Amino acid sequence: MSSASPRGRKIEAQLQRVLASLIAREVKDPRVGNVTITTVGLSADMTLARVYFVPFASRHPPEEVRRGLTHAGGFLRGEVGRALGLRHAPRLEFIVDDTADKAAQLTGLIDQAVEQDQAKHKDTDT
């Protein structure tokens, strides 16, 4: 969903920076805690920004953190619009970024397959 235009990419980077700062300093919802904004994808018409995040050492499950961020979405949208000087700030959609978890799971599967393959070759060598 990343914007292809240079202006869109610039706004995505600015959104990521401003949101990270706002969430860390202004969002008081106890469900949110520390989050890392990993990516922001802006729709082509710039009306929707998909904000991918990773909860960092949170006591709450990721889905609860997402609900907290969504609850603060109106406030964040207004602040982002003011900070970036946008006439129409995009609607914010928060999505848990699980790519690191998926990568770890895939690495585990690969390691398991390699171990099984090595054990199989060891059995045939003896």
C-alpha cells in the first residue's frame, strides 16, 4: 500500500516519525505502552494511512495495544495533520506488524528441516 510518488513516500516517513513521537509522549492509554512504528503505508489518494507497529515489552496482548491505538486515533490524526501542515490528515489504521514473528517461525522450520536432513544422512552413512 506504499505510495509510489516521491511526495507520498516523504509523507509516509514524516507520518512515521511524528506518530512515534506522539505515541511515546502524548498517548496516556495504559494499553498502549511502548510501541515501535515499523512502517507507514499511505493510500494513493492519501486518505488512509496503515500504521504497522510492534509492541515493545508490553504487559498487554498486541490486539489490546491495537485497540488502545485505535481509540487514540482521532487525537493522533488531528495532531499529525497539524504537525505536517496537512489540510486533510489521513485516517489512521493500526496493524500489528508480525513479520519478525513470522521470520522467526520460518527460521525455526528451516532449522528443523536441516536437523532432520542431517540425521537422515547420518543414518545412511552408518
